[in-house]
Amino acid sequence: MDDLKPRPANSSPLTPLDFLERAATVYGDCPSIIYNNTTYTWSQTRRRCLQVASSLSSYGVYPGHVVSVVAANIPSMYEVHFAVPFTGAILNNVNTRLDARTVAILLQHSESKLVLVDHQFSSLVLEAISLFPCNTNPPRLILITDDDDDSSSAPVDSNFCCTYENLVEKGDPNFKWIRPRSEWDPMIINYTSGTTSAPKGVVHCHRGIFTITVGSLIDWSVPKEAVYLWTLPMFHANGWSYPWGIAAVGGTNICLRKFDASIIYGLIKRHGVTHMCGAPVVLNMLSNIPNKEPLKTPVHILTAGAPPPAAILSRTESLGFIVSHGYGLTETAGLVVSCAWKQKWNVLPATERARLKSRQGVKIVGFTEIDVVNGASGESVKRDGSTLGEIVLRGGCVMLGYLKDPEGSRKCMGDDGWFYTGDVGVMHPDGYIEIKDRSKDVIISGGENLSSVEVESVLYMHPAVNEASVVARPDEFWGETPCAFVSLKAELKKRPGEEEIMEFCRARLPHFMVPKTVVFKDELPKTSTGKIKKFMLRDMAKALGSSRVSRM
């Protein structure tokens, strides 16, 4: 055995870019992208990506450079997931809902050489560029137009050197794309989603993206030629790896500029959508359309980003969606934990099925290990479904590290071989994990650790509640007490008051977990990916002052 070792024939670097080559060969005449009146085949998409890559190279984009994209879920946004890495450059998708100051910071921090800008966000990017220091060379700008309005025929602003379609027209369709020298070469930079005030640049390599893509396809059982609707922003962790995944199975990408529940149902019917992804807020919107008839053909929907309340899961599945639930972070490039479903659970009552499905679950195929550990000792917590600990992960798709932040990388990836997520959870007796909170969201009331997620799940059971989030409010006696922020359904004839909401919770929760304050809002503040901005709600609760609750 001593003479057996890696050789060039078995050591070619893994990269998801090869998926496009295969798709063009096997599914060349099949639809790859559908958007409004535009349809491309896989052979056309491959050619367009090569032409864009060729033009980018002629503009001085070289291996190791960063190319940023500020765009909605339109065809060009899909194409850049191949076109930019084809040049050897590193793709950086920018959250379109950030303010100009933050966009400027991210572009400078990543040292972006060029920015592809969706015409609807041109003013945002131009304002961001104006905030660059005078002694800094700003990146070159390329304008993306599309067929959803008259932008494609409008003259190009002088701030832009050309349009995206110019890149396609002028590029060489026979461009030889640059394979990574090593599968560990950086391919992606994603900045964390903005629920904290200090986003970090998460760097992923070709090997990691390949691993998460294949693992995600297997875990969700995505079939060949699936029809995938882009309800999840591609800028959010690269759409959980599915830009590359849908190419791997030769599926059809139904692009969507803006989420609207009624439009979603229309596209599902028109195109025969089979799969889609979204945060629990997406499920909430889809299930809250009044008098909606169930789907004639089931649609698989994968949700993650926040623990989905069982009540929302139950409502969504009653409409004909088959919900799968997973867990991942920007640092894992996609979902690495999923609630693997067992057929024997199908005979359980709907409420029990929803409760089981609201758990995050077990590691996906292709990932190495997950655990819930005690923060002080580092030892695994009891598998009792109640002992809290921090969720830790290890596997091939964990990030290389944070860009220009070795200390931050070291803190979350120590010498013990684990990535520390900062998420608080429990391990159930059957080996399934369940998130209870972010570590910063745990409410400590009278010495008891209180899970805001558990309280939120009960609030969502109230028939009048549309959205709910629970944070800590200072209290002179208990230290902290639960403060609930609630938005109500629009069609209500009678709106419940604070006491009714608290009484509803008292009937279903231990008294120390019942919200002592209920604040009604028209809408809760959310990030672009549907996560409720709890840091803003914490500030609001703090501004209310001490709740002065004398007893539970």
C-alpha cells in the first residue's frame, strides 16, 4: 500500500463550476432560466457566462481579485455565480437592502475591483462610491439592465463603463475559463446578513462550495430537471448553494425580482414549480393569504434562517407545500443540518408533525459532525431535549475564515477542531438538535435561562398574530423580563389587547416565561432575508425602561 498515493489523475481540484459544463452537455436544449419574457437554455447560459468571463478578463479582472454584484434575482445575478469565478476572481454578492454607508464599507473592505450594478440599485451604489475617501480608487461600475421595464433602451450613465449585455456581446464564447490551482483557493466572499452591527467577510473556497452544493442536493432529494423558483435572495449565502445545485441537476431557474405572495402562486401554476426556498417569514406570507385554495400539485419548500413556529409550518403544509427545515450559517455556505423526516411520523397528528419538523435536526450527508456543548467545559450536553448548550459544527464547507480578521476567525474556530456558532440549542434523545436562541437572545429572568423562541412559538399560535418577536426588557427585581413585539393580521375585525395576549400565553407557558410587556407594531423590522432585527427591538425594549414587575 505504501506506493499508493495521490496522483494528478485523481487530484483535480473540486469546483462547482464544472456543473455548468455538464448541464450544457446533458441538458443543452432544456430551459435554464426563465424571467418575464426571457428564456435561456443551458447551452445559451454556458455561452453567456463564458462571454461575460472573457470580457471581465479584458477589463483587468484577474485571479484573486474581488468582483461585487448588487442585484435582485434576475438572470445576470444567476450567471455571475459562474462567470466571475470563471476568471479566477472571487464573487461578492452585496445585500441590496443595505444603506449606502454600509455598502461603501463592504466594497472598500473587500477591495472590490469592479461592481456589477442592477439598474434599480444604481443610485445606492453611486452614493456608496461617493463616500469613498478622496485618495482611494473606486471600483469600475457596470450597469445591469433587464426586460422588466424600459431600462434596456436607456442611455448608460457616465458613471458606468458599459452594460452587462455589452460584456455578453463582446466576450469570446470560446474563452478558456481558469480552473483553480487548488480546491482551497477562495471563490466566494459573503458578508454576514446584518442582524448585528458589524458584518464580517466570510470567505469560502471551491472545495467548500462543491461540498455544500452536492450535500444539499442529496439531503433535499432534488431531482433532475427540477423547476426552482427563486424566492430566496441569491445574495443571501449565495442562495444556500442552489445556483450551482440547479445546474448540477439540469433544472430550470424561475427568476423573480421581488417577492409577492400572489405572484408566487401565479408562477407556481404557470411554470409547474417543484422547489423553492425561503425564511419562515416567506411561509408566513404564503399561508396568510385569505381564502387561498390548496395547491393542486405539491411544492417542496425548504426553510431556514430562524426557528419556524410549529403553527406556521402546519398552516403552510395545509396549503399543499411540503416543508423541509434546515439550519446553516453564512459561515457554512448553506444548510448543514436538516430535520431528516421519518415515514413513521406521517401517521402522527398534524400538531405533533409540525412540532417535530420545527426542530433543526441532524447533519446532512457530506458534513462531518454536529454537537451541543457546555460553554464552560466543552463537553456534550445531556440528550434530554432541555439542557441548553452551544451548537458546534465541523465539516468541509465551514469557511476558510473571516477576511482580514484573524482574531475573529480564531475565536470561532479554535484548536479543538470545532466551529462555534453562537447559537444556543438542545440535543433530543433521538439525536436531533433544536435551536432555542442565539446566545445574545437568551433572556435571564430571576436566574432562569428563558428561550425567546419558545415564547414566540406560543404567540404564533394566537389566531390574530401575524408576526412575533420576544426580547429582554430590564426589570428592577428580576433583572430581565420577556417583552413581546407583535404585529396583527390585517383582516381582523376585533384586535386583541395586551392583557388578552398575555392571558393566552399564561395558559400555555410557565408564568416566568409569559411576556410582561406586549408592544403592538404595524410591522416588525426585518433584514432582507426575513430575519427579525432583534437588536433593534432590544433597543426599543431598553428605551421603555424597567418593567418593575414584582412577581411572576
